[in-house]
Amino acid sequence: MEFLKSAPRTDLHVSVSQVKGYLACAHRYYLRHVLGTEAEHRSANLVLGSAVHEALASYYNSIRNGRVPVAEGVLQAFSDAFDEEAEKEPAILLDDGQTAGDLKDEGIRLVEAFLRDVKPPDRVFSVESAFGMDVTNPVTGEILEEQLVGYLDAVVEDAGKLVVLEHKTAARAWSADQLEHDLQVSLYAAVTGADLVRLQVLTKTRVARLLVHDLTRTEKAQVEAVSVVCQVLKAIRAGAFWHSRGWQCKECEFRARCAG
Ligand code: SF4
């Protein structure tokens, strides 16, 4: 598991989430990462997702440390992380009539669904581990200056397989196309060489559910994903920062500035 020993460089790098963010809206990437523009608000989904991730990290850390996870402890980890997030600036962008308490209650429902539905793995190797990998352009063979960096939610062993766990909170179940083509999953498969990337999606449906998808990627899909990273870096260097108006504008932390 070389990827667990890789030390991400602090100078030139691009993260998996930055690549995804650039593809969602290049102009937002420019405001956020090139200009360092101050955000107008924080997205409720991101705040909720971050606190849920903390709770799930505490669950897997218990197993890693040889303890049986206790539901009260996992829920407390969520509550502490959420309260900490809620106090930060800028304010959370809530729906009309929604309060921070409503958002917290939704998070508790998600964590309870996780605790109800999850099957613990046989062994946990790491939780929230950073990786940093050199990227070789699959077309030119050139090693790029920038490292690809990211965090793996957990790396585990399950039924004799090496599995990378990735957690998501989502409004609804992922579509078959999303599961087949998600860039993050393809890059994690390429970086780690794990047998599976297990996507654990907590859905914010009326009855919250944990949907588990064991995903693999072909060699071709992995090469294509690395090629996308190379193309994105090339576009960033060339200063290509267009506006992508769409669903992502609703929660965008620069939407007032962008509309004006
Ligand atoms: S408001 Fe929309 S177009 Fe403007 S930066 Fe945000 S995501 Fe991009």
C-alpha cells in the first residue's frame, strides 16, 4: 500500500476535489483558488457533509483501534463537529424557513441510518489518510510538475479484498451513469490499485438510507481519468476560466458577485 506512505507535497499540487470543482464551474475555481476570494456564505450541504464525515471517521477509528464503535460516541462526534461548523464564518446558506437546528437534525438522521445499515469491515488500515501521487500524462509520458493530492475516507480489508471507502451525502440515490463514470472513483482506483472503491451514499430521503456500491474501474477508465486531470491542469495554466451556469449556482459561495 505505497499510497498510504506517500507524503503529499505542499508546493505544486492539485486535489481531486479541485479538479471536480473546475469541471463543475471553471470561473468558481478561479474566484476560489486563483484570486482567493472571500466566500459570501457556506453551503448547507458542505457543512452537513463535513460533520457527517467526522462522525463516520470516529466510527472507523474505533475499529482501527480495536474497539467496537458505540452509537452514542459516533452521534456525539457528529454533534460536536456540527456545532463547531455552525459557529464559523461566513454563515451557512439555509433554505427559506430552515434553521441550523433543522440541518443538525437531518445530519443525526443520516448518522443513525449509517449506524443501522453499515456492515463493519474486517480490518481498518487508515482513516482520513492523505495521499500525494506524481501524475504521468498518459498521452505524452511526461511527469507533471503538479502532484495529485487528496484524502481517502478510509482504507479497509473486507472479505480478503483491499477496499477504499468513500462517503457521500446526497439528496437521492446515485444514477447508474454517475456510478459508472464518477471521476473521483476512477482516480482513487488509479491511485491506490485497490480491489474495490466502496461508495457509501447516505440519502436524505424521507427515510434516510445507506446505499453501498462496490465499484471497479477498467484500465482504460483509469487512464482516461488521469488524462482528464492533465487536461484540466493544461486549461488552468492557459487561463481558461469560463462561467458554467446551472444547478451548481444555487449554493455557490460567489453567486451574488457572479450575478452582479
Ligand atoms: S454563480 Fe454559477 S457561474 Fe457563477 S461562479 Fe458560481 S457556479 Fe460559476
